[in-house]
Amino acid sequence: MMRTRPLKVALLGCGVVGSEVARIMTTHADDLTARIGAPVELAGVAVRRPDKVREGIAPELVTTDATALVKRGDIDVVVEVIGGIEPARGLITTAFEHGASVVSANKALLAQDGAALHAVAEQHGKDLYYEAAVAGAIPLVRPLRESLAGDKINRVMGIVNGTTNFILDKMDSTGAGYQEALDEATALGYAEADPTADVEGFDAAAKAAILAGISFHTRVRLDDVYREGMTEVTAADFASAKEMGCTIKLLAICERAEDGGSVTARVHPAMIPLSHPLASVRGAYNAVFVESDAAGQLMFYGPGAGGSPTASAVLGDLVAVCRNRLSGSTGPGESAYAALPVSPTGDVVTRYHISLDVADKPGVLAQVATVFAEHGVSIDTVRQSGKDGEASLVVVTHRASDAALTGTVEALRKLDTVRGVASIMRVEGE
């Protein structure tokens, strides 16, 4: 039987995403009612600038007092799309305490304080859903924590930031330098005026922490994620990648150790073979590649940012949470029973591509090879070119630990015949 009393929703934030959430709630009201089993009513919208005209939102719904809105007591669901740590954290906690469930798109907060927020939600018997926090419209959080709940996930590797993928794709397809590609991304609206969170990997690292926690049933915080930005990637790196049949992507990688006793989470640029499904992800799109025991290899692909795609994920969560409210139940909360240790990045084993500037004279290759051997790093291929006394030496290793590679590079820098280390990049997806 359809319930006639509406479920009341408070919206915190009415920017690009929030305004789309409000629009979809209005334009799809009849469908949402049918899918949920009760009408959904936008009961209030908290904003910082109340005088701004917001099409489709009644002025009387707008308030600058977000705290009073979430304390009302008649609110069933709070949708938080303001971002940042505070006041979002306090508002979400207050919402739980006053009887509301929460749908959030706040990756930074969830990566930092997800465990504490889940604990408050559980204490008050409420839902905390956050599909929109990781990869925009791509259904990923729910498949990982529900559809694959009976499986063992071993690795999650993906492109989870559209801005960086656009920049790297432009560098790859046109030969543009980093700054030129960034300028185009900014002009097209893909990059913020201050792109630091994207290009330095902070955004992707927050998403990696969330994905690792869900996948491995282990609490992984933002501080546990190794992070390396992509600002040092050059056109020369792409040229080297092409010679290897690879391209370069900024990847978020979460994986179990081979013995299953620990996990790692990291974000960094990496070369991946053109044959890997992630290599074909172009423009500002996102894709996540999941490897599990029973299901094998899965890939989730789609637009990872933007008002409408992100709002789609928010509305999906809103429908699920509203259904739970009507049935008097809650969905899955935090699953951290495994409590696996998070290993430092120095323990990660992968392949490496190292480009060295060296003197062009006999014996240099032998010296370099000796250093690699002394540090237990096996060489796969070597390519040397040069003239007029200067040369470039490109070494691709077999799998080695980050710690071993670091020691190798430090020793190489001490050789008189090595003028400098031009670049070091991991090789993934093989």
C-alpha cells in the first residue's frame, strides 16, 4: 500500500550537485514515489548565500541555518553535498542524533572519519550511504559491499579522477606538455582554478581509502594511502611508454598482499599496457577494475564527476534509504571485521621504468647493471641512446619492492657516470 505522508528530505548544499539533486527530485517526483512507496518532499535547503536565485526551489525552503534544519526532528533523510570536513561532520552527526539517515557525497570526510560516522549511525539505528563519494554516477560502492559481499576481493585498480585522466589523455593523444593540457582542462571546466586536489592525487587518495576499506573489510584512513601526484609526468615519459606499448594513467590501487595478511592503498602515475581495459578510458571518464576470487575480473566504467552524474548516484542512495525508512530497517553499515594491517608502500612489489641521463662511454651500462644487482633488483630490458658524450639509459625492471628500488636509485645517483635520474614510474596491469 502506498503511504501518503511524504518522507522529508533536507538538502545541505545547493551548488552544482545539490541543485541537480533538487531538480531531479522535482521532475521525477512521480517515479520516485512509485519506486519508494511514498512521496518524497524537499523540506529545506541549507546554503551559504541565501540571496542567490535557485530555479525550481521555493525561497521559503532556503536557510543559512543548517544546524537548525537537521535538528528539526521531522526530517527523514539528510543529503549532504557541501564537502569538506567541517561543518559537514558535525551536521551529519547531529542528523543521526535527531533521527535522520544520511546520504553523503563527501569523500574527504568519509576517508578521514568514516569509521566514527558509521559508529554514530549504528548507535542511532540510521543509514549512512555514500555511492556518490567515489566515482560519480558509476555504481561501485554498492556492488563492492553488497553484490560482492560473498566473494573475496583481491585487488581494486582504477581511474577515479576525471580531471587527471583528461590531462593525461590529452598529453598522450596530442603530445602536449603537462601545463598545456592543464590549461585546456581549466578552459573546458574540467579543472578547478586551483587543481591541487586533483593533480597531486589528494582526491584519488580519499577515494582509494574508501574503496580499500569496503573491499578488504578493514579500516583504511586517508593517512594510510601512499600518494604521488602527476605534475612531473612529461611528454618524454609518454614517448617512452609508447615504445613499450603502454600509456600513462593516474591510478588508485588497493590490493591484498600475496599472503593475504595485509593490504596496501596507493595513488600514483603508472604505465599500463595498451591491452589493459583501463588504457582505453579517455577524456574525463572514470573506470575501476576489480579482481576477486569467484567473480574474476570486473570493470565499472562511466562519467566520474559533474552535477548530473553525481546527482544520479545521490538519488540512487536516497531511494534505498527511503525504502529502508518505510520498512523500519537499515542497510549495510561498516564492515571492518578483518582488521588487516595496512602495509607501508615500501613493501609494495611492482615493475619499474627508470630513465637515466648518463655519460656516453664504455662501461656505463655495466656499472648501472651492477648497482641493480647489488640491491636485488632484476632487470627486464635496457634501452640506450645518445651522442656527443651524453646518453639516455632506460631500464625496465622485473617486479621489485619499492624499498629495494629506492635503495637502487640512491646508489645510482652516486655514480660519476650517472648525470641524473630523469624519471621513475611504476608499470602496472601486467
